Amino acid sequence: MENLSLKLVVTAYRKGILTCMLENGTAVQLDYNNGSSVVGSIYAGKVRSVSKNLEAAFVDIGTPLPGYLPLSGERLPRFLDGREHWAVREGDEILVKVRKDAHKTKGPSLMDRFSEEKDEEFVRKAAFVRAPGLVQSAQPFWAFLAERTAASHPGCLEIVTDQENVFCALTGASPPVLEEYARKLPEAFRKPEKVHKMKGTDVPVRWHDGTSLPLSAVYSLETAVSEALSKKVWLKSGGYLVIEQTEALTVIDVNSGKNEKKSAKEEMILKTDEEAVTEAMRQIRLRNLSGIILIDLIDVHTKETQASLLKRMRYLASLDPAGTQAVDITKLNLAEIVRKKSGRPFADQLQ
């Protein structure tokens, strides 16, 4: 097992907040939120209409387009008027949670089954919120990622931020203030800062005051963003990946590129495939790709090589808290990967 060092960087970017997870100094996950996403938020919504053909309700939660709620014949959603109901009808006020943001002409996707709806006290409070009204905002992604990563990899995580509200939310304390004279001193001559911890954990949270360099420059975040948006990704060996997303799946094509004439063919293929598998698994997390993902490897001739590549893929998949599985490598040299959906792809977040 490799030594693992994780750093979560949270900083301002454009008109929102950029979250970057660094694994042993390399960016492996990006998220951008300008406040427009409502995924995870819980609403007291009012049913605008019910479609029997679609077996769904359209629910007003205060967004420009009504939310889409599939209806199940097995059980009804939680109603907020305290009365017994036999069906969902127009005008009913119900408790819903946003599963997916609105996209183009489609309103947000909703669900009526989630942990909070079983909490009677929470439901009673929701009943006093006039529909449509926000009952509970979604947890910020950086807080969710910090908690999930700390639980998955205890003792490996450090958080760095230059955002006062983020620091306060994580630690329950105000950022440390550095005296003017101390800012001019080299770091080696400054007094050691008090180590703040994320509430309820041993995860250190470090404040970056930005006096020397902005946080985005310290960790090369602009480079990471550009890389996550590029169709072609170069490998150190001279090969490259071409990443194509479709509605059904994502295909990552491995090419030997400039590496082709630098060594014996078999050695070149193995080296390129090993590097490509490592980089492809990183790009999947960096871009927040999900669903079925195929990596079109260069010819894998032996079972030993195939087993070695698959073992590497499965180890890298185990580091991804989103839930990634490296399934197999087929006879056609296609590495099969499945990743659970966790929010929108990074490219869509920046739109």
C-alpha cells in the first residue's frame, strides 16, 4: 500500500468556490459551485400538477421550472398538513429533496425518500414553512468531501482555505490574525500558528492569508482546471489520452504518440498502458465522470500484464470515495469501469 497524503484546498474562483483534492501533491478531484446548485436541498413544495401518464408530479419549490417527482404506488410522500391522504393531488404540500439540478428545459429532479423525512420533529418544523419554501440547504461540497475523506482515510487529510466563512464553518473559530510586522518576516522566524481542527475530528485546518501568493497559485489550480477541461491529456512517456463523453458512456482512448520509436515495441506498450491506467483513473475523478467508462488500452498480450494493470486500477479505484469499481479488462483490451454519479461533471459546473 502506498503512503497517502491528502490536502483539501478551498478557495475563491471566478464568482464561486473551487474545491480541489490533492493526493500526494497531485490534483485528483475538482468541484466548482457559484451558489446556483440546489442538489441536496430539502423543500416544502406545493404540487402544481399530477400526470397519470408519466406517473409523476410537478412540484413548485420556488425555482423557475417546477421539479419532477416520480410517484410510487407503494407509498406516498410526506404531507405537511397533518391529514391522511390517499393520493397526491394538485395543491398538496409535500416534503421533497433535490436529486438533480434543472438543466435547459427540464426542471430539477426530486425525490421523496430520504433520511430527514423520517424525523418527526423535522417534519413538524417543515409543516410551518409556507410552500414552496426552503426547509434545509444542501451541505457545501467541501464540507461533505472533508467528512467523507476523513472517514475513509483517517490521519491523511489536511484542509487549507483562504475563505473566512469556510474556516469558521469547519473549525468554529475565526481565522488567526497575523500582526503586520510578522507578515514581513520569513516563515522560519514567525511564531508557530495554533493548529485548528475540523469540528469533531483530528483533521487540521490551515488558514492561508494570501500575503505572499494566492492559494490558486500555490497549488497550481488554474493548471488543474485547464487540464480537466482538455480533450487530450499528455503522458510523461510521450503517449496521450483522448477523452470522449457521450450520453451512454465515456471512452478514454490510449495512444502511444511520441513514445512509439523510443524503445522496443513490447516495452513501450507496457509502459504506456501502465502510465495511461494511472492517469485515466485520476482524470475520471478530476472531471467527476460517472456511469460506464471504457479505457481502450494498447494491446495487452499476456495474462500477467492484464492482471497487473487490473490490480493497479482496483487500487486506484479504492482511493475514490465516490464509489468506483474496476470491473475487468476484456479480450478486446477494453478496461471496464463503473463509477457512481455524484453531482454534475466538472465541465458542466463551470457553464
